[in-house]
Amino acid sequence: MQHFLNDKQWVFKASYSRFATRTLICPLTIEYSQIHAIRQQPWVALQYMQGKEYCSYSIIRHSQLVAHSC
């Protein structure tokens, strides 16, 4: 995780999570210990962008987007 600790802000999110329950937004160094990424439960790192937050939900069926709400 050391390469993330610079002047940029980051958001860490479990790849499969709901309601942002396991999302760390611009975490303090101590909070990095909450990330337990393993092959079966990967995490993603996104650069933080300030602005209005939106929540989206999508349903995929047979590799096709069938519903989306934002």
C-alpha cells in the first residue's frame, strides 16, 4: 500500500460490496489495515474526486444490461 501514500487522495472499495459498507474514502494510514484483499475478495483503488455523490444500481442478465438506476 505504500505507493498509494502520497499527495493524491484515494477511495478503496471491496469489489463486491453493497451500500458502501466496506468503502474507505481518503483513509488515514491506520485505516489501511481494514483492507483484507484476497483473490476471492478483491478490492479496487480509485482516485478521489471531489463533487456530488451519486448512487447507482445495475442489473446484468446474460451479459446484457437490463436495468440501471442512478
